[in-house]
Amino acid sequence: MNEIKPFIKRNIFEDLKKHLSKKEITLIAGPRQAGKTTLMMMLKKHLELSGKKTVFLSFDFENDQKFFSSQNSLVEKLKLEFGNNEGYVFIDREKGMPECF
């Protein structure tokens, strides 16, 4: 008897891993509960295991909201996290983004 898998296998993770080397913004869009945050966390883990610096921020985390009050606040946070080094930024939004974006 075939075992039922609890998820649908998608190739997007491998496509996104290949895209990480480009200096571009990648937007992951989809319906609620489609796995967007899970996919970001998988990419974040992949990068960290490769020795890369990452930051994950969410509009839903009360402690992160201050970084979205202005573009300058966000830039200062990233400078604090990365210094003069490169890094990857993951921004998760559930309820909406403020006007500064």
C-alpha cells in the first residue's frame, strides 16, 4: 500500500538556492498556509550551514516592528547585524506592511 505524504514536493527550494548567488530581491508570494515562511526558514538554515550571515525579521514579531518604522531603522539594524559583511535578509509579513515600504 502506498504511503500518503503530508506535503506536496516542489522544486522551488532548489530553484531558490540557485538564485541566492544573485544580488536581487526575491519575493515569495502565495496563499495563506502555503509554506512561504517554512521555505524562508529552510533557505535561512541552508545559508547558515554554509557559513553565511542571515537575519529573519517579521512584521508579526512585536520586537521587530521598530525596525519597520522607517527605512533608516531597518538599515541601521542590518548594519548592526552584518557590519561591513554581506548577509541575507528574510522579511516575513502576515498582516501587512507599513507605508515606509
